[in-house]
Amino acid sequence: MRGFFLRWFLNTVALWVVSELYSGLSFAPGSDFADYLVAGLILGLVNALVKPFLLLFTLPINLLTLGLFTLVINAVVLELVAMSTALEVQGFTAAFIGALLLSLVGWGLNLLVGDG
């Protein structure tokens, strides 16, 4: 259970960092910490439940692009999160760049925490 809460917290912090660094991703004006927590939770759930199916259905194109299409899938996942939370994404290009930054920030946070 500790791992779940740790990942939720890291997703939330990563979303906050990326929304502060990159103007293409932002939270609605007046958003509070609870909005960040909800977005972090939904991001984790979508990554765990929806993303594997998206990767399975796009396996042929993913193989043809040597895995680079996964970046597009990450952008789609971020768009899905934005549709259901206070997160605002300024178009697909912003989602693509935001997903890339989110992956990098999440990776760095996991290194700091020692979670892999």
C-alpha cells in the first residue's frame, strides 16, 4: 500500500512541476492541492488501466516506429487526464511535450526517492 501512495504522490509532484515549468500544461485558475491530487490519482489509474490497452492496439505501428509511437500514446493519456480533471492542455503538441516532460520529471523523482 505504501507503494501506491508513493506513486500517487510522485505523480502529483511531477504534474505540479511540469505545470509550473511548461505553459502548455496548466491547472484551472483557483485550483488547490486537492485538484493536483485528483489529477495525480487519475493519471496513475489511466496509466495502469487504459495505457496497456492502447499499447496493445497500437502494437503494429509501435513496432514499425521502434517504440517511438509510445510518446504519442503518452500524449493521449495526458489528454484523457485533462478531460476529467482541472488540468488544461493547450492542444496535442502541448500534450506531447508535456507528456515527455512528465516522463522525465517522474523518472528524476523516482531516482531521488530510490523507487527505480
